[in-house]
Amino acid sequence: MRAIDPAQAAFIRALQDAVPLDHALAAAQAADAQATPETLLRPLLEHALLATHSATEETA
């Protein structure tokens, strides 16, 4: 599992607090001005897809 950088951590914390997506992006960009939505969302989507795949295999 790869490490979560400060921008991703700020983004995830903001999403957990149920703030709007643009506010979560702003929180991430406060930690790293170069953070883009794609770089922030990709690891979350990969994790979700892997978790879904694993759960599907366990019930098969």
C-alpha cells in the first residue's frame, strides 16, 4: 500500500467531514498547490475498485 501524501490526507479529511467537493479540493491545494482532482481521486477510486473486487471474489 502506498503512502498518502499531505494533499491527499487533507482531501480525504475534508470529504469525511462531508464538505462540498470544491472545498475538499481547496483543502488539498492548501497542502499542495499542484494537487489536481485526478491525482486526488485516482487513489480513492483504485482503492474502492480493489475493495469491491475483493468483496465480490469472497462471495463467489
